[in-house]
Amino acid sequence: MIHDLKTIPEYYEAVRIGKKNFEVRKNDRDYKVGDALSLQEYDPVEKRYTGRSIGFTVIYILDNPEFVKEGYVIMGLGAVTE
């Protein structure tokens, strides 16, 4: 499964340069290990996509309500799949 996800520039850049290797999302898409994430950079000020995107494979999912708000997941990002 491939998930196209809107991502604001601050978080997009942190992922792109390797400072952020996880993604926190509402689990409204039933994310699974092995899914592909395509992060689409979105400028909320201009209200438009910038055209930049980067892809990753989900290698880990944390969904334990003891550590993550119920209904949300933290996904570990694997290798870039650009």
C-alpha cells in the first residue's frame, strides 16, 4: 500500500536531511509495516503543494495507547524510496 501524505516544510526538511526518522499520524489509513509513505511537501501559507516529495518504507509501528495517543501511530521510516 502507498500512502500519499501532506507534510509541512518544517517536517519535510527534517525528514529529508535525516534528522527525523519517524512519522506521527492519525491511524485513519490502517498503516502497516511494509507500507510505502510518499511525503508530499505542502506550503500552508501559500495553500499549495511545492512539488517536492520523498518516499519511505514503514519499518516499525508503535500504536500502544500507553505511549501513543489512542487512534494515532508512530511509524519508523526505513530507506528512502525516491
